[in-house]
Amino acid sequence: MSRRGFLRSSAALLTVAGAEWLLTGAAAAPSGPQEQAPAPFDYARLKGLARTRAAQGYVAAAKRLPPSVAALDWDHWQAIRYREERALWAGEGLRFQVQFAHPGYTLDKPVRMYEVNNGAAREITFDPSLYDYTHAGIRPAAVPANLGFGGFRIFHHTDWTRDVAAFQGASYFRAVTGDMQYGMSQRGLAPCSIRRA
């Protein structure tokens, strides 16, 4: 899979984050993040969901972090480490892997993540065992299993230690150049369309 192809297809991962209609029964994956059973997914369903939600009034998401996570300062939140061996697609010989950001600090409204593959979307569920809390000043037992994620980071096979793109919360994103240098961090994602005149 090429970098461009991956980024195009991974947009589906970002696009369906928070799409509640995709939920079905649970089925745990043994090595990576836990995943729910797949549900059909296509562009028409996504457009229908967007149309339905656009017609509804805005309801602010509840801040539902437990006190132990909500109280984390920057240093302790940054000390939470994702277990690299539990990355999405780890061990599958692909050119990309995804690690999920832990909620906390300014990421106080957890989001849900989905992987779209072959016309089916599967929710990736939060699991405290995905993270190492050793230096974060928090006990893993204090972190609920249904917490949700703060976002995700994309890694390329040329450097599994530095991400090439990151998406956090509802609107923060950043990406690297071809020289692996980060450009500006941005806030605010908006759908757009380009029409031919």
C-alpha cells in the first residue's frame, strides 16, 4: 500500500470516528486494540448520517473523564505511553501502523474510532492495557475500559518511533513533510468540495 493510498483510506478512520450507528456486538482482537463486530459502511450511509445529524440541534458532548484522568497535568498525561506492539496493524507487515492517543489534559471529550475495511466498519474500543501508565502517576485500575480515545497517530515503516500525522480531539491535526519535519499544527477540519466551472 502506498503512502498516498493509505492516507486516502485512513481518512475513513477519521471520518467515521463518533458514528454511533455503527455499533454492534463485541469481539476482542488478541494482539491489537479490541474491535467490535463489523457493520456495513459506504459513502451513502455516511452522507445519510451527516444529513440526519445536520438536521438536529447541537448537543455538547458530556465531559466524562474519571477524576484520576481529568486531573492529569501535561507532564503526567505525556508520560502515558502507548504499547507499540499493540498498534493497529502491528505484525501484519504493512507500511503503516496506528496508535491511539489517550484522553486527558485538554482532550477531555473522548472520541470513538472505527477501522473501515472492505466495505465494513468496526469500532476499535478503548482498553487500558493498550497503555503503559508506569510514569503517569495513575493506576491502570482507575481507568475505565469504555473511556474512548483522544485521537490517533499514524506511523510509517521508515521510522516506527516518530509519527507522520496526528489527529486529536475534534479538530487538531498535524503532519510531516517528506523530510520528516513537522509543519504548522492546525485546528479546524471542515468538509469541502471542489466543483468544475
